[in-house]
Amino acid sequence: MGELIFKYAPHTKFFGNGLFRFTQPSALNDPEEALPVVLFEDYAPEDFAVARARMAGSVVAKSLNDDEFVRRFALMPFGHRMDHRTVPGLWPAKVPELREEAFETIEELDRAYADRAVSLARQRADETLGIFSLSTSTAEPMWAYYAGDHSGVCVRFHKSHPFFDSRLRPVEYSEKSIYVSVNQGMVRLAGISLSKDQLRRGIIADIPDALLFRKRSTWAHECEWRMIEKLVNADTQPHVGIFLFKIPPDAFHSIVFGYKATEDTIAEAVSIAAGGPFRHVPIYKRTRGQGGTMAESLVALT
């Protein structure tokens, strides 16, 4: 049978066409999706990791285990900054692309760049990327939260199908945030240096994978795996902000209805499936026995 992975859904709209929504980060139920945290006047762990990776093949590779060496020669900028203390004649400074009001200090300006990077990261992710969330969990809360309180469905996919293979990755659960660090004028997102000129113009080039594949440990019970796609590759966009992608019929293993699903809902789905791309997919319904035990019975092999 091979390893399976599950998609819980409150409806069966996909039955007729195999189209599933790939959702923008801000439309998901975690308010921290694709939202980095500002780290001011310090360096993030990713800053060190990216710097070490960049210098790994250089003549200084043997010194890269020393944090102070990496800080001084890979992270800190050379030269001195013209701040409000050393060159007071340049301050207050105006940067109208960030705000109308002038900046009194260089620290205030740095914070504005960091805040702009945070907002642009979420905006860029929402404008360009969709997330298809799946799970390896069969726990009852998944049915309650994501399958219409047991009235929806669980779609079982072949995890090794070429549609998913190499593009499907597990979410990392951690209390370690993804940072926008700003230190001595350098702004970095997950270790990647950002151009201040681009930030002023409202541009952020790429979204680091870590921003989309790390969540707080409080979500670990979901055992989530994700597939990320560019929204421009969607097969259809039926409404503003809704992007649908077609999943090949042979990626489906089976479909299971929750124990609260009505007979009419199941009958309609079976009828649609019989004339569509899922005629080969077995359909089951869960039943709840005494003591809350769950069992599955075959409804149809369409």
C-alpha cells in the first residue's frame, strides 16, 4: 500500500474535478504564519549559519566554529556609521519611503527598516505562494478541527506519488523564531541580507523556506507536512484570492467520510465520483461504536 498522508476537509467540492486550494499564509489558522520576529542589535542563529555556509570553502574555514570570528569578519559591516551622535548635522533624517515623519536617531531608523522587512515578508508570501497542508496524524482532533466536526472527509494520498515526491516536507515545530535581525545597519531575514534600497521601494526578493516550514510547538499534534507552490501556477482561480491546483487521480488512495456525514452527502459524492476521475477510489464511512471506538466500512468502489 505504501505510506499514506492525509488531507482533512469539511466538504467534498474536489470530487468532480480534483481541485484543491493552496492557501496563502495569512489565510491559515495560525496568526504567526510567515511572520518573522524582529531581533534588534543582535544576530540570529540563522545569521551565523548562513555566514558559515557562505565561507565554508574559503581559506578561513577552520575558524568558522568561533562565533566571534564569524561576527567580526562575516556579519559586522566595515567602517563607521554616520549616526546622530557622531554626525549630528545629518539628523533628524528623512526617509519618506518609510514614513513621513523624520527619524531622530539611527536606532529609530533601523527599527523602521526591520518593521518594513517583517511586513514585506508576509505580503510577499501572500502574493506569491500557496500552502497545501497535509498530515500524518489520524487523531480525532484532526477530524474535529478540519473535517467539519466529523461530518467532512479525510482524503488519503499516496505520499510517494510523483506529484508530492521531493516537494512535500514536514513542518519543524520549535520555539525558535525566524528573525529579521537588524544590527549595525545590516538587515537580515533568516540569515539572508536584505537591501535597504529594495526595502524602501517595497521589494523583498525571496521568502526563505524556514519561514514557511517552522511553527510553534503548540501545533506539533497536527504532524503537518506542507507543499508550497507559486500561485501563478494555479490551474484555476474561481474567486479573488482563491487558487486551486489539480491533484492527479492516481495520487488518491481512498476517501473516508466522518461518522456524522449524512447519507445524502455520501450518496451525492459517490454519484459524482462514479462519473469522474475518482471512479477507482474506494470510499469509506466511519462509524462510532460503544465506548467511542471507531470503525470503517466500505461505501463504494466507484
